[in-house]
Amino acid sequence: MSIPIETVRTHDFEMRFFRFGSGSRAFVILPGLSVQSVMGAAAGVADAYADFAEDYTVYVFDRRENLPEPYSVYQMGLDTAEAMRALGLRDCDIFGASQGGMMAQVIAIEAPELVHKLVLGSTTAHVKPEDEPVFDEWIRLARAKDGPALYDAFGRAIYPEAVYAQYRDMLRSAGETVTDEEFRRFIILTEGIRGFNVTDQLDRIRCPVLVIGVYEDAVLESDATMEIAVKLDEKPGFSLFLYTGYGHAAFDTAPDYRARMLRFLRA
């Protein structure tokens, strides 16, 4: 299946996205940080989320073009909200994974009219100094323009060992294709994670929320999930689930992950 890449234009920026499905409701996916844009994997994403395509028209957003420096995660969320408005979207179900989950929290806080239900996967409301060494290493490798080593370090961090071993050679081969511009964007987006903290604003989230975390997360510890849960636990429609054995990228590796999301969204 060929998925066209589109561009939404606002007064301030352009942002690439793709969409698929024929449903009357909008489902927005905000991917996590990646070395290369998810726009290059549009067909794979559409295949993975095929079960959503009847109920929803699914929108997958990239980060904006011509990234400013610095570019905080908070601003990423605000920009994505602006792009959604430019497309006429509102009252959407939103799934944010990792950095995308940070952005999704910002949207739910600052633009509640855009959000009907929210799913947060392997994310945090507060990036602490002790979370940063893994980001520091990724930035070091990106600055050295060592694509294979960057992909290798990235894969080791987000996947469980068995999955990493299965895809190791493919990841390293992908690293050979990273361009200078992709290194530059990756550094800016990774730097933007530092200092993110919306913990004290979570009480502004009005919509039902499903938080999905993992116990063994080499990027963000499970405590990050529990800190969100503590803040949202008494809100109507809140739900929490923690996986064991699937790593930070459980949203890609756990076989029942998307079915779990659909049950929450359809309830």
C-alpha cells in the first residue's frame, strides 16, 4: 500500500504528515524520537494500525520542517496542536509514544478541545537529570556522524535483548543511510527533551487517559509512568497498564498493545 506524504502549512511553519483509514473519527499518532523520520515508514505504520482504519481516519505527524534551535518538547506539542487546527481537527483520540507522549500531554493541557481520549505510551511528565545520560550518548554519536553506532545504541536502549539481536544487522545497515540533515534534526529533537516537566500541570487534563508503561525501561524508568499515574489516578476514565519483558518500545513489540488501546478508545 502506497501512503502519500502530505504537508500542512500554518503561518509559522510546515509539517509533514500522512493519513490512512476511512473512519469518521480522527486518531492522531505522535511517534517518539527516531534517528530518521517515521514518514519513511508510512506503509509499515498503516499496516500495523490496520485495525484502526475502519473506525478512524488515522493521522501520523512528523516534527515541523526547519527546526528552530533550541526546540523544546513543549514547543513541539504546541506546534503539533497548531498543525491539527490547520487541518480542521478537533475532539481527536491521540496516542503519543515516548517523546510523542510528552507532546501529547502538552496538547491535552494547552488545547483540550483537540483531545477526546488520550493514550500515553512509555513516556514521562518530568525528564530528570538522571534520565539524560542515554540522551547524551545518542547526541555524542550523532555529532560524530556515526550512523551505525547511533542506530546500535538506539536499538539497544529501546528494544529487549532478543528483539535487538534479531534486528541488529538491519539497524546498523540503516545507520549507513543517515544524512547530515538527519543527524542535525536528531540532535535538536533530542536536546529538546532536557528539562521537560509538566507534572504540576497534569491536573489540567480533562479527558480520559490510558497510561501504558514497562517495568524494564532503559530510556525512561517505570517510575516515570507511575508519577503520571499518581497525578491522574482519581480522574474519571483513567486507566494504567504496565508490561514486563517488552522494553521501552513496547508499543512496537507487545503483540496486544494496539488491541489494548482500541478497547480503551471504544469503551
